[in-house]
Amino acid sequence: MKSERPFIVFGAPVIGEDEIREVVASMESGWLGTGPKVARFEADFLAYKQARYAAAVNSCTAALHLSMLAADLQPGDEVITTPLTFCATINAIIHAGLSPVLADVDPVTMNIDPDAVQRAITPRTRAIVPVHFAGRPCEMDALLDIAERHHLKVIEDCAHAIETEYKGEKAGTIGDFGCFSFYVTKNMVTGEGGMVITRREEDIARIKILALHGMSKDAWKRFSDAGYKHYQVVECGFKYNMMDLQAAIGIHQLKRVEEFWPRRQQIWQTYNRAFGDLPVERPADPAPDTRHGYHLYTLLIDEAQAGISRDAFLDAMTKQRIGVGVHYMSVPEHPYYQQTFGWRPEDYPNAMRIGRQTVSLPLSAKLSGDDIEYIAETVREIVARGKRSSVRSCRLRPDVCCAGRCIRRSVNSKHRVCSSATATHLVPGGSALASAIPSSSTTPSASPSPTTSLSGTTASLMAPVAGRSAMVPRSGPGSGSSPIAPISPFVFMAITTRKCLRPRNRATR
């Protein structure tokens, strides 16, 4: 009996022998908590980011919270951030005693829109928290210009942006603070963990004190071989410190982050090519003079276009043993924020649309070529089934233009043709095929869909069905003996030969 395919874990980390040996060494040393390996990890991270000061903590949430406290923001001050982020961004603002204010995202980049930030500023605004979503850098020049004009702090949420760069500057070094995550699904991991970087020594000193109960500087050294040192509690702090066990993993993950990045880029680009002819929205290419972190690969699934809802797509992928994610439902969709701040999803329409349609596919350096090919094939098959199902259920008038459903095409229509004579149904976004239309409207010429070029393990995805292009006959007024039109096999997958059911006359209903 054929064994079941192993489940492809979303965001599976790559853990090597070096990480394991370092963790074992920490355990054998007896030093498990904050200690020398944390100090080494901080130094290595500073060198990688070309920053001045760093503090390792137990999460990016802690990093954000401590940065807001170190920025000396006052209770009730307003902090502008994006509605398309994990709840931790908002929660950190709230825990710091501040008031979160949302500014909608750009629909293409999915990052906070500087124009929306400008509109959200009030006399109480004191800071901006841009989130480099999916690893794509925000428009930092525009945000810094706003911050300078209004005397605002900029705290970069770099949870997705270890490798990200903007115009030659590394993410996290551009604003006043940079906050990073090493959670298990991130591009480099410590299991749980985070880091703050900043250019001011006094800021990092306060962050380190607050991260360890408010105890005086380097209190962890009281248990070292230098001998016991008395400490003093100088602030009411938190338990946010990183352990040596975590840093032991991070030391070797950081060494390999530049090794992992080209692999993630390759997977991201392979997906983008493989889905080029599907009726789904792919992520935009990285902007010039930037470096994308390639943390997430997201598709937008619009049911009207794809013939399947986002949540049905998620279920279908899981049934095929592929782990997927949602990054993210917009913040105003959650009941706590609605009840506390009166936020409504429709007030942030771009974030709302993205949050209701987005799907994140596996994007890990651990993925094999076979995994990538299987994921791409599965996405294509699920969308193709969705389109076929959508067409079979079509009961619309033939002259109603509705993406992916039975329509009568005019010359200028962006959608493709459905003919009641041949019942040729096509999906949006690919090559147009002529079909018999019993009217005087002009039938456009057919053109073959462009062939997507893929290499390596994904090449088989683009192979023609049965070794040749599919053919659909042309007919209709003026067509005569026109030759048949070749089409992409993937477009052909979305074609059904079932007769289009004309709606009955209203009088007979």
C-alpha cells in the first residue's frame, strides 16, 4: 500500500548539527539562562546589521514594548501603525499605555501607506510603527520625512525583515529602533526570541534593565566566576530576557541566514512564475534599490475570480497535506479591537480586502524541489476545480458580464467568452478564445496564451497535456473554415464542455 505523503509544515525551520551541539554545550555547562551566549549573539547580530547597540529579548513583542518605553512616550500618546499586522504590534502599543491609531496599507505593497499616515496625524501623535510586511521594506523615505516634520519617533517592526534592505540601509537601522523576531516560523529562529537595535547607548541600557525585572546593568553576571555582585532594582521591569539555550541556536542560525536567503528567493520566484496564468493575485515584484526578505509568499484568492473562497482553498490545501497560513486578518476584524476602539474593517478597505483573501504558502529553505513542485501543482489543481465548479453552477443571463461565469463577450470585454452553442467557458486573465455567439457582435481573434518559462523541478508543471497543446474549434458568424486555436493546457483545464443553461423567460418562472 502506498504510504501517505508527509505533511509539509508551514514555516519549518532548518536546524543543523551546529545548533544542536551548541545547545548541548550550554546544557553541559550548566548555564541555561541569560549568560555569555546571549552576549555573543548580541555582538554577532550587531555585526550582521551594522548597528551600534543591541539587546536580545524573548520575543519581538517584548522588543516593541521595551522600545516604546525607552522612547519616552507618555500615556495616551498616539502611535500610528498598520491594520495589516499580527496582533502583537497593537498589543505592545496598548501595554505601553499608548493609543494605537491605524493607517491603511498600499494595496500593492501591503505596507503602510505614507499618505494614510499623514492623514492620521493629530496633535497627540508621537510615533510611527511601520511593519515591513512579508519582508518587503516600507517606503521609509516618505515615513521619515513625515516623522521629521512632526517630531515623531520611528520604531521599525522587522519581524519579517531580517535580511531586508531599503536603498542600501538594513531594516531596523533606519528608524530610532528596530525590533526583530526569531519565532520558529521566521527566516532565522531561536524557538522564541527577539532583538532590539538602536543607535543610542542610553536607550539600550534602559531596555536591558527593563527586560530583566528592572535590575541594574549586567545583573546576570552576579552568578559568574567574577564573583557575586549586588544589584539594585531601579525600575519596575519585566521578565523579557533571552536564555543562553535560545541564543545557542541563534548564533548558528545567523551564520546561515545569507545561505538561506537565495533559496527563499528562488522558491518565491518559482511560485510567481508557476501561478502567472491563474485568476489569483500574486505579490508584486520587489521595488528597485531594495532587498526583499522573502519571509512570506502570499496569494489573494477572490472567489468571484478564482471560483473558490479563501477559506475553502485553505481547507483544500490542508487536505492535500500542505500547511498554509493567513497573514493576516486585518486588525479591525477582531472583536477586542472593535469593542475597545470602535474600529470597523471597512474603514481600512485595502487591509480588509487583503485580510479576507490572503493565503500564505510554505516558504522555507527546508523545502525540497519535490515539495515545491507538489505545492505549485496542488494550487493549480485546486483553482482549476474551483473554476469548473463555478461554471457548472452558472445560471446567469448570457449577457451579464461576471468574471469566470457564463457571459456573452463584447469586443472590449476583459473577460472571456461563454457560448451557448459550444459552451466554452474560460477564466479571467489568460488568452482570449473565439466562440460562437449567436448575435451580430464581433468575435475577437484567438491568440495562444504565453508559455510560462520554468526550470528545474517545476518544469514538468508547464508541460503540455499529452505532449501537445489543447485545441478548441472556432465557429460563429464570419469564421468560415478558420483553423483551430491552440491554448495553454492550464487554460484548457478550466474549460468545461457542459452546455450553458439559458435562463428561462421571466414569464415562465
